[in-house]
Amino acid sequence: MNISSQPCVHGRSCRRIAGLESGFSLLEIAIVMVVIGLILGGILIPLSSQFEKQDRDKTALTLPEIQKAVVGYALANGRLPCPDADGDGTEDLAVTCTTVEGSVPWVDLGVGRLDAWGQEFTYRVTGNFADTVDGTGCGVPTAGVSFELCSNGDISVMDAAGGAAVANGVPAIIVSHAKNWATTTSVDEAENTDNDVNFVDRAYSASVAPTFDDLITWVSPNVLKSHMVEAGLLP
């Protein structure tokens, strides 16, 4: 019996599709792979963006917790905590801070150690806000308090490297270097890793140079002093 003309259901004839025996051509397979790639690419790129947003949202919630813990530490100890210089989670202090920039002393503060990308938060403090010497020399010191109402921090926050001021006189700052911490070439992000008193905080930008994805919070000197006064630790 001729299979190509074998009667089928409802009296119709079955016809072999030409070329069925030989399978798909390489060109047809290539076209299918391109189409699949475009479909997957369209799905995966939004997913990647969603995952990054989730990481940013998670870290954005952690930063104010650390900020509050830093202020709480000052209320309990009369001074800001020193940075962790050796990775053990505790501050490094010998009358004055061993270093004014390092990692958040997460053990002392009782906060999370890492941001959503698995990196430790950078923490910088003004030294005379965190030492064991009373006052900073700008007025009458209060026993057991490392700074005074007239004390000012030495950290500045700008809206770009060499840009306009966002905050001055900041006594402590916390930074997450976010997703591209190991590969960034941004001059604005470099300002947050060069171990000086100048930092940049500006809008997120993943494509327009200089890119910026750092997340930052700081301790306001006025908020800190207000809490100290309310607690009766400063006059």
C-alpha cells in the first residue's frame, strides 16, 4: 500500500510532509535557536533587574538599622564605636581608634555583618567622637562623653566627586559598595573607597557614566547630639 496516499480519518488522504525523512536543516535549527535565545534574553534581563532591586531594597533596610545601632552605642557608651580593623566584628580601640575607617563592628552593635552582595559594610568615624578622652576641646567637656555640643565631625558627603555638598560635619558614615564593588571604574564610587573624609551619595545609575550603585547612610551630628541631650548625657 502506498503510505503517502493511505486513506485517513474522514476519508481524507494522508500526505507526507516533504523532507520529513531528512529532518530539519541547519539553517532551520539556527533560526529556532536564535528565536529561543531572544525569548530567554527578554525573560532573564528583567529577572536580573528584579533580583538586583531585591538586593538593593534589602540593603537599604539594613543601613538604617546600623545607623540606629551606632547612635544607640553612643547613648550607652558616651562615644561612637570605632571601626573593626581585623575582621572579627569588634571595634579596635586603644584610647583612640586603631583606624578611623574599616568595617562595621557588627558584633559590638548586634547588626548584620554583610550587605545583600555578601560584602562587609564600610564604616568611617571621626576619631574624637569615638575615643576615650572626654570632649573634643571646643568647650567644657562632659565626663564620660567623647564629644560636646560644639563638636563637629570631619566627614563630608557630596553629590559627585568634587561636587556640591550634601552634608558636612558628619561624625560617622556607613557604606555598601553594592553589586559592582569589585569591578567599578566610576570616579564617584572611587570617592567612597579611597580612605579619606570625602564621600559621594547620589542617584543610582547603571548605564550613564559615571555609574553609581553604592548605598550610603550617615549619622547626623545634630540628631546624635539631640539624642545625647534627651538622654541627659550632654547639657
